[in-house]
Amino acid sequence: MLKFTWRWRQNRTDARAAMGLLHYKADRINVIRALTAPLFFFYPFVLGFPIHPVLFFLVAFVTIGDMNYILHLHIHHPFTRSAAVNKVLDIALGLVTGMTSANWRIQHKYGHHAGHDDPYVKHDAWELRAYSPLGALSFSLRSIWPTYFEPLKEAFRKGFLGNETRPINYRSAFLEQLAQIGVVSCLFARQPLLVAGYVLPWYVLVYFISRYVDYLNHYGCSDGAYDFANNCLSKSFNTLTHNFGYHTAHHLHAAAHWSELPDLHSRIEASIPQARKKQFSWAFVLMPYHFWRWRRQEM
């Protein structure tokens, strides 16, 4: 174990030393996509829909619908060495997803990963006891609002009423979330139908997907050793989501780069209960398939 830990850290050092601005070469495409995604997403506000609005929404979903996964990677392991560039990425990804980096850091990095989920998700024991369509929908839908609002409220309380700066600067976190609201409000003032019919449904969908994947990650789990997370071992899912399916390894090494997760997973795979290793894809668009598997008692 000590030898593996040393080699893992050495690989991280080598990767950082090799890339200059970027910590890892593999994130080059993620940075490019993050910076260009707002151009695609807000295109209709400048030049109108180039195709039917519904078709444009679907094309956008296929093209940039994974930006929340990219933001998740970025908040755990910032893509660049530059604080300024990282902040630009925060803003770009926050505008496209509606789930700002400040929100992610409060409710996920320093909430979920610290074992403090309660303020940010609404759930009852029956929803997470085992997979069920009703439990998945209930958990995902009821958690949309607290996932959005509680980090905003917490940032205001700790940043302006308490002036807390650890583990993050909560005043800056509140202002970041407020700025995102301001941008959307300005757009609404100019083109209310476009915001109401395009931007807000997109944001709600992003939040719903986030909560549904969170449900998949943890339904049926316990607090036992290596039993606290489900793992999606589908190669297609992990390719598309930058190894997000190796969720036990991600929890144990939250600061690890996504490219390191398969190796980290292989080191602990034998210790993970078989019930926590799923071979099928967790892609959100496969939700009907998940329901079908549930009926066959295969979830």
C-alpha cells in the first residue's frame, strides 16, 4: 500500500510538471469545452434558434449536457494552476449548468463528501432502502429546490452574518451564486419567454439529473466498510463521464484526478461488496431501462 501510494503521488507530480498551465494534459479538451459551452448555450439569445427550438434543445443536451460532470471534476481537482483561469471556468460552467461552482463546493464537496447531506437533499429512508422508480423520482424531484437554495442560504448566513472563510470564502460563494441569478434575471427582463421556456427548464433538468445520479450512487448502501457507494462499471458510462462510476474510489480519494480513478478502484475492488458493483450504464437517458431492470429485480 505504501509503495502504491508513493507511485500514485509521483505520477501526479510528473503529470503536473509536464503540462504548465494545466495540471493534467487530459483536461485540455475539458477546458476548451467549458469555455465554448456558453457560446452554444446562449446562442439563441443573440441570433435566435437556428433550428426548431425543441430540436435545438436536444442537440444542446447531446453536445453540452454533460457540463455538470465537467464542473464536478473541476471543483474536486481544478483544471489549471491559475486562480483567474479557474474562476473563468467556474463562471462559464455555472452559467451553462445553473449549478455554480460555489453551490457544488458547499453542497457536494464540503457537504456530501463530509457526510452532511441532510440540508441539501430531501429523502426518506424508504426511498434509499432499495431502488424503485417511485423512490428515485421522489428523491430526485424533492431534492431539486434544497440543492439549489440551501447552498445560497448557507453562503449568506456564513458569509455576511458570520464572515466565515473556511473551508471556502462564503461571502464570495454567495456573490457568485447571486451573480448567476443576476445574469438570468437580466436575460429574463429582455427575453422572458426564452428564459422561461429554455433556460429554466434546462437548469431544472440539470438539477434533476444530478439528484438522480446521486440516487443511483447511494441507493441500498449502508455505513459499512466499502458499502457506502454503488459503482457503475460500464465502460461506456465511465468513458462519457470521466470515470464517475468508480464512486467508492472517488469518495476515498476525492482529490484524485479522474484519470486515476480506474487504478484506485482496482486496488480496492476486491473489498467492495458485489452488490455495490453494477455492470449496466447509469446514463440518465436510460432511466426507462432502469425501471425495466427494477421490474426484473436486477437493480
